[in-house]
Amino acid sequence: MTELAELWGRAWDMLEAGLSQRDAPARLPVLATAGLGGGAEARMVVLRGADRAARRLEVHTDAASGKAAELARDPAATLLVWDPDAMLQLRLRVQVTLLPGDPRRWEAVPELSRAAYGGQPPPGVPLEHPGDWTAAPVISRHLALVCDLRVLEVLHLGRDLHRRARFSAGDSWLGGWVAP
């Protein structure tokens, strides 16, 4: 794995596999945001879209969640994917657009997964018992996070040599090697 173009292609192959393979490493990336109380927040999300040509990814959340409020205040975020078999890490710095209640996206969410979008009380509210939360799926609480890629860093932990590349948005996508 020495060519930049090969590394770029491998990263996107990995992301696209996360859409169709339930056990793919990119299926559950970590989403990191700037927390409302200072510091950083990180949580796993389900990858719902990966468009190589548009350089765009998509994840979903409950509109009443903390991450929705964090991204409304500061739309810069990072997605992180780790593939232990390939020893490959993807760090994707993105700019997020919030798209609430889109019927086309809502219909694409599997029926069982819709329970995550709506529910009482809303995410983060303390409960006395786990059973005090009730699923109540509703499209108005479904929020698509459309993530436009700004920087992609790929780190390969090789046996003899670690390699790291950074691809940045501009007039065209430029990639270059950086120290691991």
C-alpha cells in the first residue's frame, strides 16, 4: 500500500462496505463533536450513506439528542473508523448539514430502527428504571446528518512501516504523505 490513489480508493471501499455489510468496520463509525459544556463528545453512529463522487457521508440521529444540539451550534465534526484486520484508520473531518423530517430518508430507515427516532423521554433525560423509556417513532424527530468531507486522513499501521496520508478539499482533492 504505497500509492496515494490506492489508499484513497481503499478508504472509500471501506466506507461503502459499511453500508451493505453488517460486520464491516465502517458500519459503526465514531462521531466526535464539540460538546455544549466544553470538551469533546464522541459516540458510535450507524453509517447510512457514502457517496464517493460527492465526497459525502450520512448518519442519522434523534433531533432531540445532544449531538443534534452540538452540531446545530458547531457543524464541524469528525468521523473515525478503525479496521483492526487491515490495521487501517480513517479520520474524516466533515461539515455537517442537519436535515430534519425528510420523508424519503425516513422511508429508507428499517422499521425496527425507527424506534431510535422519537421516544419519551428524549435522549439524555435521567430515568429511574430502564423501562421508563417508551419508543415512539415519529418522523419529526428523525434527523439526517449529511457530512461533507473536508479532510480525510488514512493511517496504515504496517509491520515495517507506518504510512499516513492526508487528502484535503480545495479546487481538487489533493493528497500527500504526512508523518505518522
